[in-house]
Amino acid sequence: MHLPDGYLGPHTYIAFWIIMIPIWYYAEQKLTTELKSKQVPLLALSAAFSFVIMMFNIPVPGGSTGHAIGGGIIAIVIGPWAAIIAISVTLVLQAMIFGDGGITAIATNCFNIGVVVPFVAYYTYKLISGNSAMKSSIRVIAAAIAGWISLTMAALCAGFELGLQPILEHTADGVPLYMPYHLNVTIPTMVLEHALTFSILEAVITAIIFAYIQRTDTSVFYGEKSEAGMNKMMKNDIT
């Protein structure tokens, strides 16, 4: 999923820098209003967790890598906007220190991994779980599906971006200047590799961590209150 330098032309990576700068700014503003005090330590923990899990890269044919991200569970716990910051910090550090992902491709990788994954995961989870009880198994299933879909969609975006390069960046004779493979190669490669392997791993990781938090303190989930807190509010309303 980490796109390296030399595979995206300037038309693509400059466009994503333009897209990501206002997203980063808005996400930072949202942190001050949405992140609860007990979730603040989770922001740093989420970045560290994502950093570790994304270090296990497996090369994918066509110029990228495959791996789990943990972005789904991060979005469910601290919210998609906070997840953007946590994952973006991770991606910048990986690119700058370890060369994992290109410097020019930082914004593109942050969009695919740090924006697509959290938002797709969070809203998929909310859609499937609906009004089910916080302790129900439906929530765990929803989290797992959200993890699978979000990583697969990010892979689709990466495949699309790579496959566009021969169309956008080529010589007068039509010779590709960057990624040489077209959409009919990059999209199936990225999507199938992730959907059948890495997205399944993402789903398992998301479900396991969600189930653990579900048994301990559901109030840490983004936008949720603990059952004890809900009962207290109900008693106050009655009195």
C-alpha cells in the first residue's frame, strides 16, 4: 500500500498534496473539539500501533506493498478525523526514517491509508451496527466487515492511481515515464491481493481489538457512552 517514489508523476502527487493540506488542517481543528480527555493517550497509542503493524510489508507485484493498517479500529475508537492525524504521522515517520513509501508520495499514501481507510471503516461500522447494543456480537461483526472493506477500498484507490500514470505521464511516443502498467493490471493486482489476504488480516485484527475494548470500557469508542453512564443519565432524567 505504500507507494514509493518514481511510480507517480507530478500531476498525481502534487494534486494529492493540494488535497491533503486542507484535510490535515481541518483534522487538527477537529481534534480540539471531538477528542475526549480519556481518548487523548489513545491518539499516541494509535499512531504507535499503526506504525508497528505497517512495518510488516509484503511486496505486491506492480510496485507497491501489502500489509494491515489498523486504521479501521483506530477510527472506531478515536474517530476518523483523529485517525487521519495518527496515521499520517506514522506514514511521514516511515517515509522519512525508513524509506517506507516515497517522500513525494507522502500525501498520496496519507490519502489512501489515512483518509480512505478511517472514513470507510467508521461509516461502514456505523451503518452495519445501527442501533444494536454496544455489547452485542453484531458490533464485532460490523467492525470486522468495516476493516475488510476499508483496506480493500484503499487498495482500489492505490491501484487506480498507479494505473493512471501511463495515461497521464508519457513521452510523445506514448512510452510511460513512471508506472508502466495500466488500470487493467494495477487494479486487479492491488484489489485481489488485499481482498484475499491483507484485508482479511485487517478484519481479524479489528474484530479482536474491538471485542477486547467492548468487554472493558465501551465509553472509549468514538461517539459512544458506557452503559454505566447511560444508566446514570436515565436515572437523572427520571428524577
